[in-house]
Amino acid sequence: MSKVALKDLRKSFGAVEVIKGIDLTVEAGEFCVFVGPSGCGKSTLLRMISGLEEQSSGHIEIGGRDVSHKEPSERGIAMVFQNYALYPHLTVRENIGFGLSLARTPKDEIRRKVDKVAETLQLGDYLDRKPKALSGGQRQRVAIGRAIVRDPEVFLFDEPLSNLDAALRSQMRIELTDLHARLGATMIYVTHDQVEAMTMADKIVVLNGGRIEQVGTPMELYDTPATPFVAGFIGSPRMNLYEGRVARERGCTTYGIRPEHLHISETEGTWKGQVRHIERLGADTILHLEMDELGEMLARVDGSRSFRPGQAIFATPDESREVRF
């Protein structure tokens, strides 16, 4: 496992600068997630680390070596893509060991390494199957196995779970987290899904418009967002953010309160409004509210509570959990 350091990294396509001076250190053994909306630069940044995209300026160091102008094969990295990129005519064993075969690794060593990886990923029963005979989750594990078998310094993941259904994504998040714990490897993972980021990362890097908005642990970003953008992006459902009079009354430009930090009452409270829409999720219920002073508001309440559209309610914030910018 190796440390990754990015120093004033920039990338332009013609006159358009898409990565605008990134300074970042990913410590050896960390699981670091790049997260942000489409077009924020996260995949471009990952491709620059891998060597698939050349930076316009700045430096990339992996394990203390400047690899800024090295080929991907010289960087000590392995990359797992969104689309698996498996060879349909090869077996699982042949797919996992393909890179070693290209490197003319002795056959006995390939077999030993592939068997070990297959055991780690619970693929031992599928080594003689072709990819078409596997489920989506099994195919993704084969793609990950092909990366592991090379024993890289750094693993790079580019939205590897986005093609899977919700249940399988949840399962694969657990499997990847367990894999990181077993390998102790440095992993950099790109996703647009903040739930993936929150549940998997040691460290999250929130990107917006080619710049870093904030770096921190999942709970640091949740509890103390540095900007309104981070506050609105991290957390599900999103944080309620308000400007204008309510912000001025609380001594700030932008005021934020999360849906789960609101107390909803039918009789009294800080703000009056009514229920517009109800999302019943079982243990929780998400209320879409229209408040007299604030406009739209989201509130998370216990699923056992009963509400109806058009019902008058009051919302009171937990003052200890308010966020001000």
C-alpha cells in the first residue's frame, strides 16, 4: 500500500479548465471516496491518477515516486471500471489471470495467485465459467479479482457499482469494505452517490466544478459541512437550506437544518405549515412540508406516526444541530 499525493493538479480541454488546482493526500491504506455531481471532475481526476488522462500541470506522486508522466503500467495501480470489461470468451480463471499472462508470469504462479484471489472473493466455484453465466455482482467481483491479482500499490474504482440494482449495490458495498479491511490497501473510489461515500469511506473528498469543497470523514462532513454545497449534497434526504429573513434572524447568510433534526408537532412549534406529500419508508416517514415563512421543508419522523396531506403542523429545529454559513 502506498500514499498518493496530488500537487496543484490541473486539467484543461482547450480553453476550458475542468480541474482547477487540486492539492490532496490519500494516506497509505486509506479508503478515499471522490464524490460530487455529474461534471464535477471526479472521474477526470481519477483518470489522471491512473495515467489514462494527462494532466495539464501539477504533479502526481504514488509511494513517494513522481509518476506524473509515467505510463499507466508504470504507476503501480489497478483500475476497476463501471462496465466490468471482461473478456466474454475467457473463463473466470483466465479473466482474472489475464494481466499476469501478458506479463509472461509462470503458469504455476498464475494458478496460485488466481486461486488465492478467488478464495478471497468467494469465486472458487465459478473459475471455469464464462462471464455470461455469472450474475452482475459475480462479474464485478471478477473485475476486482483481476485488479487484486496484480498486487498493485493503489486500487482505483470508477463508479463500479452503478450498473447493479439497489439490493446488489448494498451487498457489494459491504463486500468492498470487507475487502479493504482484509487487504489493507490504498483505495480511491469515484461515485456520484453520497450514500456510497458515507457508508464506505475513511475519507471523503467532495468535488464541485473542478475544485475541492471539503475533505473529511463521513461524520465530519455530515455534522460540520464547510459550505452550503456540502451541506446540501451530503445527507439523505438533503439538508433544508434557507437564505433571507430566517437566515438573518439567526445571524448568518445561509441557515441549514437537517430533516432528522426537526420536531414535528400538531399543536405548537417555531414555524407553522402544512403537509404536502408523505413518503412512508417503514421505520421512517419523510414529510414534504410547505411552511408559511420558509416555503418547502423536508422532515424525517418516526414511521409509526400518522399524517395526511393538507394537515396543519408545526416544525421546531434542534438548536444544537443547526448549521450556519
